[in-house]
Amino acid sequence: MVKNNWIIRQAELNDLARIMLLEANNSSLAWSSRSVEQDILGNPAAYSLIACTDDGGVIGFAACWFV
């Protein structure tokens, strides 16, 4: 059995393509790339996180708004 270590960290713009792949493969109501990008870059109410393996693979994504 192979065990990968993983971490949760704040999403960055260079994660966008991998986030969108997760969205496309796992959601029937996927967010648009523009919406995710805006939340990562400029929405002061948004906080976007990703879970990634120690080799850089993105395995999860979470977004929330603080209102």
C-alpha cells in the first residue's frame, strides 16, 4: 500500500487548472473558471483551500464566503 502525505493550504492562481478538473469530474453544477479565479484573486469575502499530496497532486478543493 502506498501512503501519500497531504496538506491543506490556501489556493493560488496556479492551482486553477487542477481545481477546474476536479469541478468538471465531480460536480454536475461546476463553478466557472472565472468564478473560481475571482474568488482566489480578489473576493475579500472568499477563502479557497485545496488539499494536495506531497507530490503536488490536488485531491480536494473547498471554498467558503465569510459574510
